[in-house]
Amino acid sequence: MKCALVTGGSRGIGRAICVKLAQMGYYVLVNYKGNETEASNTLAMVMEAGSNGEIMQFDVANKEQVQQVLNGWMEKNPDKVIEVLVNNAGIKEDGLMMWMKDEQWDSVVQTSLGGFFYVTRIILNSMLLKRYGRIINVVSLSGLKGLAGQTNYSAAKGGVIAATKALAQEVGKRNVTVNAVAPGFIKTDMTADIDEKQMKVLIPANRFGTPEEVAHAVGFLATPEAAYITGQVLSINGGLYS
């Protein structure tokens, strides 16, 4: 059975990606850190989309949790193969660097960059053995352009972008592609406190994007037909920055 793992899949962009992959026929593993109710809601939407899946709790920033849960799942499910990995989990702890606390830096960098490393390292081995895999990392406009008040978030996402390009060169011969999508302003909980009316004048498309628009791009990169695209960062930002 072909499976897809989506980290941070309980809400927002992660949820939309889970539904998209379900529509493509994947058995979807919905990772979540703490909100089991929302993760279960996502799973219900996966089933409504005509597929199946399960929820999987672990904190991507916790190496021991990642190893225990993922290795345990793979041992118990030898008939299920994770063909698609979407590293979507991320958090924001915004603040000017001069006032930024150690915890704000550590938690943001460890979740996005550390989480990418811990999860991908485990899943990658199976992909290389099977000689097939799609790894898609959800980064950010912040990781490309840099945004004031997000030194930690920009560093974390910028690090994942660089890692995407490096890993793509390591695994390309095994038909494993590694790409990233970089959303701009998308209507999610993360942007709920941003005034869209004020910000949209800066965006050529004159609006915020939707999680489904990001999910569509992820779905494209996850297809077998996208085999010759690797090491790339696809901006989904309405023309705000490229």
C-alpha cells in the first residue's frame, strides 16, 4: 500500500495537503503534536476524499519520539510503504532579534530544521531501497526573502531550503526527488492576526492564498510525472517575491 506522511497535518496547509494526497489515492499518515481532535478531523476529511489513513502523534523536534514512533510503525506495517514525505510542521515565535529569547530561537529552528532532519533521515532509507520517493518540504517566503521580526523563522526555513538542494543531489540517482514549496501569505491560523486588506496591496494577485492552492503544488511535485524536477523551490505567493 502506498502511503504519504504529512507532518503537522492537523490544520491549515498540512490538512489541505493530507486531503489532496488522499484524493490522489494515498493512505495518509496525519502527524500531529498535541491536538488529537483536529488531527482526527483531518483524518475524517481524508476518508471523505475517498481514501484512508491514520493519525500519528509525535513532536518532530523530539528525536527520541520521532525514532520510536516511526520505526515502530514501519516494523508493524511492512506492507505499507511511505512513498511521499511532506515536511510541513513548523511554528512561529516572532520577535526582533535584539529581544529574542533563547527559547524562541531554539524551538523554531528545532521544529522546522531539526524536524526535517529527524523525520527525513528515517523515511529516506526505505525510499532509497525501493528506488522511489518524493520528499516535499514546506518552507516560506520568509526563508527566501527574510522578514523583519522573523530572524529565527527565516533562518529555520532558509536552512531547510539549503538542505533541500543538497539532499536532492545525494539521492537523485535513486529516483528520489527532493523539492520545496514556499508559501507567501496564506489564509491559515498563522496569518489570522495579519490585516489582509492592508497587506494585499503589496501582492500582485491582490489577495492571500488558500491552503488548497499550496496543496495543489505539493500534489504535483508528489506525482511520478514530476520525476525530473528536483532540488527546486516553488514559490506560491501571488507574485509578491520571486
